[in-house]
Amino acid sequence: MDSDPRPPLAAPELTIVLPSYNEAENIPVIVGKIGDAMGAIAHEIIVVDDDSPDGTAAVTRSVAISHPHVRCIRRVGRRGLSGACLEGMMAANAPVVAVMDADMQHDETRLPVMLAEIADGADLVIGSRYVDGTRAGGGFHKKSRAKGSELATSLANMITGNHTTDPMSGFFMMRRDVADTVAGTVSREGFKILFDIVSRFGAELDIREVPFEFRERVAGESKLGFLVTVQFLGLLVSRFTAGLVPAQFLLFALVGTSGLVVHMIVLFMAASLAEMGFVAAQITATYIAMTTNFIFNNQVTFGHRKLVGMRFWTGLLTFYAVCSIGAIGNIAFSERVFEFGAPIWLAGLSGAVMSALFNFAVTKLVTWRDA
């Protein structure tokens, strides 16, 4: 058999993970910029794409034809930055792995500096927007977003301590064995994986910081928004309780609270304005509240498993069924607690908590099961 005439690729010293969604315009540019920054340092780039409708995966594969160190992982039916980062890190071939955005807001020229810190013994190196010598606001188009980022960082620091000035950074590097260790513990849902890692393992790791200037996005749109903010607040509370209360359940409960408000408004309008009988008004309010709860949960709580198309409607039907069973259980459980002598408020609260736990656990397994 003839030997392959092509020279073998050098084993990569660093794997760079680029989680992406609608970054088709940016991928060819960032691959070139990373190549210029890394110079002779052997590296590979893994683009983890959440099935972008703009063809990010196809563009990445096209780039890989002339850049064989570039790979693409296309995630179908899965969403979320943290999960994308973890999948990319677990697919890495190099002994060191970095995570950075594909939109060029992170400074790729800092990668060799961060790699040198790892070679010097660091477990985790964070590209910080707030350590001395950096300017955080350059990449924020609005002052309100810059202030919001600073507030989120201050809240995160209350939990992570003094391990880093920027636990909310999306630009970091770690040894592959450290990535293997944290992968089984940190949440696959959510937006801020570094915060989760530092809050859980900060005291055990040698963490160092490298300053960088947060640049303006070149193309595409920012992924930050209300959904990400709500998800982060849920993760923040979860870590504050040492994981006793899962972030997803907090979001589910928050949505349920909004559903109670919707229920009461619809009940009042149906009974008073539309002059429905109480039973008809109650049934109408119940199903409208269930519908809004389902929509909000589909967007927020289980956004990484978002149901679309026909799966949206079948999911809605299973949500109706599960929540109806939960409502029956709520009444039966609260009645039993009341019979044991508990005050009415405690009996009602216990039934509500029981049904919320039931609805969350069952809809997670049935309605929003993994695709």
C-alpha cells in the first residue's frame, strides 16, 4: 500500500472552542485571526453550532476544506451556551482547551499569553475585562448593558469570592484534565459556564487572569437579552443555595407565579366582564394560564430544548395533561395536610409546592425530554 504523500498534521497544543449561533459571517474571519495570533503554535478550532438557520455549520465545513485543523459540531435539538462549551471541550484533542466567542469581541492575540500561563502551572486562565489595564465598555453598544454587566459581575463575585475579577467572562482557558473534572458537575443549561466552574471549583484551582479589551461585535447580533438575564439570575440563586434549589426549578416556579397572575386576571375578566358562570370562568382561566406557562417555559426554562413546529403542539397537550394531574394531586395533598390539623395557609402552600415539584419533574421528562 502506498504511503500517504501528505505531511501529517502536528498534534495540537491547544483546542479553541467557538460556541456559535448565526455566526456564518464571522467564522472565516475569526479562523484567520486565530491563525495569525497563534503563529507556529499547533492548534485546532472546534465550532459548536446550535443548528444556526444562517448556515454557520455549512460555512465552517467549507472553511475546513482549506483549514483541516477546523472542525464543526452541529447540535440539532439542543440549545445553550454552557452545553455547547462542554461538548466542544469534551471533543478536544489537545491537552489544553480554550473557549471564546466567534464574534471577535474577545482578543485572540491573548491566546498565546494565556497558554504560557497554563505552561507555568495555572489550571484555569481567565481573560478579564476588569483586571488592571483593561477597558470593559468597548464591546457594549449601550451604557445600560455595560452597567448591567458590571452589576451581574458584582453579584457573581458575592458567590465566587476573590478568585477572579471577571467570573462572567466568556473567554477562558484550562487544562483538558480540569475540563474533564468539571464536565460532570457544572450545568449544561444556562449562559455563564465560567461562573458555574469558579463557584464550584474556585478554591481548588490555580486561577490566573490575563487582561483583554472587550471589542465591538463585527457582524451578527448579540445573544444577550432578557432570557439570558433570567437564566443567569436562576443560576445565581441556585449557586447561592449550594445547588439545593436547581436553577431550572427556580425558573419553572417563577413562570408558575406569572401563571397565577394570568389566571386571576382572566378569571376576573371572564366572570365579571364576560358574565360567565364561575365554573366556566375558572376552566377558561386555568387553560389560558397553562398555555402561557407552557409558552414561557418553552422559551425560558427549557429554551435549550425548545419545542417548535408540530412538537410545540404535542408538547402543549402533554403539558395540559401533566398539569391537570398535578392540580388533582394539589387538592388531594393539601386536603390531607389540612385534615392533620395544619392551618389553611400551610395546607394550601404544601399542595402548591407538591404540584409544582410534580409538574416540573414530569414535564421535564415527558414534555421537554431530550431530543
